[in-house]
Amino acid sequence: MSKKRHKAMGSPPGAPPDPDPERGVLLRSYAVTHPPGLDLPARTHGDWDQLAYAARGVMAVDTDAGRWVVPPQRAVWIPAGVPHALRMNGAVEVRAVFLHRRARPRPRLPRPEPVCRAVAVPPLLRELVLEVCRRGVLYVEDPAAVRLAGVLLDQVRLLPDAALALPSPVEPRAAALARRLLERPELTLAEAVREVGASRRTLERVFQGETHLTLGQWHRRARLSAALGRLARGEPVTRVALDVGYRSPSAFISAFRATLGRTPARYFDVPDGGVGP
């Protein structure tokens, strides 16, 4: 959803300098805690694919194709060359793994589709990310590193999408509606559709065709995405529920659990053992 000029940046804040891929670097990583409210402008990472894992906190990733909300124990796959902006809701502990597409000699590895995806992080993928972070830089001539990269990429490729992707419609009226629902999630669909000036039937057809979500599904995700950021900052469930448009806390909790699998009170639990390095 970012329409700003995109800056090519090799290393995000807190990351070590880019290793030279011609020296056989296959994987690199960084671990950082971003402060609350930090906005990182749109950037790319050249030939590095990125898997950004939110160990704690909630971050939003905006691209021209949509928004991906990444709460704890979720990760977002960002292919090389895709411009993306980041926003932190609360302090966010990030563990990021970068894979170079042109590492030499080139290993035979599975490749996820070249589109952004958000995935839930099961224990295996979590431990793979933390192992790469512990080792820092892995080289292509190391057979163990190539095997580790293959399993990690297989996990990303095969895991189902997490529930909080908000793909952007392209049709102008639908795009305007999407922007309005992100800005004002508390609006009802009838109110937001009226502001856009198109029929609900037309917008429903466009949303389903371009985002593969119904208007109701897209709106629910927008509301829950807004709620997650505020809950991550410690705001009370009741206030958040009413502010994002639910008539009662119980209705909000029901929608939250149906979409995200847990109640708000349990959602930010971190697995035993912390987050590693």
C-alpha cells in the first residue's frame, strides 16, 4: 500500500554490513528490538530475500500489493526487490533471516513464490530462525548451512497463510474504500461504501475478484489489525473493541478468536524459553 519513493538499502537498522555474496555468503541474520512507534520508510534489500519474525510485539508491513500485520509468533516473507515499509506497534523484537539469490556457487534450494506472505511460526521454523541468528552468517560451501536453508525455505513455502493479510484492490473505488477502512475501521461497511460513492454490489464483486476476500472479511481483518496494534501497546480490551467498531467486548473477543485462534488475553503469550538471541 506504500506509494512512496523506495530506497534500496542493504542493511536495516541494527543489522551488520552486507556480506559480499561473491564470497559465498548464503544466509545472514540480525536480531534487534525496535522501539515503540518506529516507522521505517519504504526500502528494498537488493538481492536478499527476507523472513522477518516477530518474536514479541506487532509490526505492520506495507507494500504496493497490500498490508501484512505480523503479531507475535508470526513472520512475513518479503522477496528480494519488493519495496516495503515497516511500522512498529509497541516494542517489537525482530529476528530476521536474509537469503541471497545469487550466492555462488548456487545451491539447489526450494523457492517460495515471489510474493509477500505472512505465516504462523511453528516450533521448527522458530528454531531454524533462531539458529541462523545465533550463527550470524552462513556460507554456501557449508553443507549443513545449505541443508538448514532448504528446510527453512520448505517451511515458508508449505505453511498456510496467516489470517491478517490485507491485499490491496486496484480498481480506484475499491482502493479508496480499502484506504478508508484502514483509516477508520470503526465505520460500518454501509457508511464507508456511501463515502466512496459506488454500489455495494459492485464493490463486493471487485473485492472478491482482486483480493479473494469478501467485503465483510476484508473489513473484519482491518478492524482486527487495528486492534492488534493497540492491544500490543497494553490498551484495555473493552476500549479497543468499542473503538474499532464492535458493539460489545464479547462480539470482539468472538471475532478475534474465530480469526486468530486465541482470545486477546492469551494472544500475546510467548512460548517457554523466550526468543533466543
